[in-house]
Amino acid sequence: MSDGYPTAPQKEALRLICEHGHLDTRQLAGHLVRARRSSTNPGFASAIARMAGTLTWRLHAQGFITDTEGVWRTTTAGRGLISCSSEHE
């Protein structure tokens, strides 16, 4: 997070949540892993999965996503930030 502005990975996570309507952290992690080139590093996937938890925590703290029973959904502010037209909330 830079001066309160979302980073590129945060915006990527926000787009994924918005495009799917809702995702839990595990599902988000899977999408983030698949969006990257494969790696020979055995800890690659688990590192990306941990990153998903950090990204959602920050996006939630900034008011761009909301947690409903363990499922993340974008807020109006979050959709506006990335120009996502999804009506899911």
C-alpha cells in the first residue's frame, strides 16, 4: 500500500473479486496463482496464497471489499476504483 493508494496486486485482486461477484480467500488465491507463470520454486503457490490474505485484509481496511460470512464482495467504492460494472455486492 503506497500512501493509501491501492497497489497493482491489490487492484488485480479487486478485479478478480468483482469479475466473479464474490470469492473467498482460498478461491482468490487460486485465481492469483493461475494468473502467473508457473515456477519451479516449491513454495511459489503457498506464497501467493498468503499474499491473497494480505491483499484482502488491506482492501477490506480501505473499504473496497466487504466480508459476508467469509466471502469477499466489492463495495461501490471498490467497483468505482477499477471501473468494474458488476452489480454484485
